[in-house]
Amino acid sequence: MKKISFFFNELKATFWFIPVLLLIISIVIAIGMVILDQVVTLSQSGLGRFFYVNSAGSARTILSTISGAMIGVAGTVFSVTLVALTLASSQFGPRLIRNFMNVRLNQIVLGSFISTYLYCLIVLNAIKESDAYTFIPVISILFAILAAFINTILLIVFIHKIATSIQADKVIAEISDVISKDIKSLFPKETDGEFTGEKTMPIDKIKSKYHHSINVKAKKSGYLQYIDYDSLMKALCSFDGLIELHFRPGDHLVEDIALGKLYSKDKLDEEQLDRISNQFVIGKIRVSQQDLEFSIQQMVEIAARALSPGINDPFTAIACIDNLTSTMCHLSQISFPSKYRIDEEKNLRIVEDTLEFEGVLDVSFNQIRQFSIGSPAVIIRLMEALITIDGFAKKEAYKKAIIKHATMVMNVGKDYIKEKNDLKDLEERSKKIIPD
């Protein structure tokens, strides 16, 4: 089920899914409204007379006007979206285009205008006028007018959203929100019992109990996007097996490379091997559902571009550092999961390549530090960030990793900060974290 959920989430992230879904809904609504017009007659007395369309010509004019306007504005919306994507690509990097495509409002606005256009066409076709029979779908026309009004409001909201979505601070904040959601999903505060302490597992002794082993190979080249651990666990339990994974989501795979090594007591048939292989989703691009480093690298890319000589925007880089600091402060307070996964009977089933605090810290700050040469403000902010993270870190291993990064930042400052007062500021901050 989790694998299906992964594909559904990826489907929702496409730019066409919501508009196509709205198109289908508009067809259903159009048919339903026409049927409603056949069984319900709108009163021409009182307030109803102001909304009643009493001629087929007027009905066709209203629907034609609405449909023409909707398809015209839909083209404008599409053009504005492309302009925003182009600006985002050049300013923040091409990998962030996917984030802009994932914005639900953009998909809804485009789908809403096209759906209203299609709705008007269907209702327009339902209008009949002859000497023998006349049918004017009054209620359907009123619904079209209401849809046009709603679309006008959506257009205003859309323009506001586009104007704010390409601002650097807004982009950074949205990526930070994605990282926070990924952390909550990948690192829950309380584990569900499927992880156990790494030191308690005699891995070599456990593997020696199995008589057969075979490499599970990647079916194609690409990035490992998702591993359905639940289904993989069930498959391994069905034949009492163990798998040792060599890669984690986000790693690039080459066709036929060994994803992992599968251990079993009996020789496995092709169907069992395929069942194991099918639990790994490989695609052409990286996705963030099980790949925390991917979202962090998007933030790092913005900072790296901001620090390039052609842009030279240290304030954007500092904003990235501040948001990454929040992420690392949260991660410094949790226990990263063990690489061993056990079943309900406490049997080891999966040995995986897991994230570690030091590795995430490296991904977050290494490249920013390397690109910060020539920007004392960024170097000093890096040191301040590490001091903040150190204040939250509880484990000794985490603190050692933080001190290592602080030492590297101090070395960069000594080599490249020419102003003595700036270097003095950095040294004073470093004393709070680097031992004498």
C-alpha cells in the first residue's frame, strides 16, 4: 500500500493530474446540471426573473462569452507560469522547477479555467430551439456565471501567488517546510519497534545461518526513489530471508548493479526474486519522499548560487544557513534509526544504509563553507549556526561532528578573511564551541 501511496503522491506532483481531474469533474457536472434543468424549472416571478434567460440567443451569447474568456485567460495563466518557471530556473536552479510545478494553486487555477471552458461548450451544445421544441438550461447557465466569478477571484489570488513565489525568502521558507515534513515522516519521535540497537546484532553470525546468497540487481539505470519496506519485510518473512542493502533512496544506480545481497536458507525461484526486486522504485530523477538529503541540497544550491561571483548575494545565503540551522537543531535532538530492521518475532530481516547526523551536517554546510570564500559575513554566520546547533546537541558523537565543522569554518576564516576585526569576531565566536 505504501508503494501505491508513493506513486499517487508522485502523480499529484505532476502538472497535468489536477487539471485533467477537474476536466473530468466538469463533464460530470455539466451533464448533471443539464439533467437538473430538465426536471427543475426556475420561477420567472420575484427575484428569479432577473436571472432567467428566456431566449436561446441570449443563452448562447452568455456561454460563448464565458467560454471564450476562460480559454483566453487559461493561455495567459499558462504563459505566466512558464515565465515564473524560467525565472526560478535561472535564479535558484533547474532542480527547483519541480517545486513550482508542485504548487497546488497553479494546477487548480489552470484546471479551473479549462474546465469552465469545457463546461460551457457542453451546456452550449445542449441548448435547443425549434418550432417543435425549445430547451434553455437556465440553471446550468447560472452555474457557468458563478464559475466565471470564482475563476476571477482565483486569477487575482494566482497573480499574487506568482508574485510572491519567486521571492528568495519565500522559496527558502517553502523548502524548509518540505524538509520539516520529511523529517517528521522519516524520523518519528518514537519508533514503532522495527528498529533495534546496532550493537546488539551479531550480523556475521546471523548471515552464517543462511545457505544461499544472491545479488539483487537494479533493473534499470536511474535514482533509487523509494523502497517499500513493509512489502519487502513481508516478502522476506515468507521465505525466512535476510537482505543487506548497499544503497539508500537518493543514490544513483547503474543497470545490473547489485542493490543488495539476499540471503536465504533455500534456493529462491525467479518469482520470489522478482517479488523482492519489485519493492525498489527506480526513476530518472530524485524525489524527497525518502530522500532527506535531496531537499537539503536544494537549499544548499540556492546558497551556492547566491555566493557565486556573478550574483554575490550573501543575504540569500545567510537565509539558507538560518533555515538549515533550524533543521539541524531538530536533528541533533533525535536518535537516528539503526541500520537493522527486525520482524515481529525479533528476527533480523533488513540491513540498510541509513543516514547519520554527521552525514546530514556535511551535506548541509560543506558546500556553503567552500563557496563562502570572500564573504566574511557568511563565514561568521556559519560559525554562529554551528554554535546554535551545538547548544541543542545531546550526544557526544553529534558534538564532535559539529566541532569538526566549526574547525573547518575557522580555517577558512584564517585563510581568507583579510580584515583583522572580522577575523577577531570569528575567533571570539569560535571559542564558544572549539575547545582550547
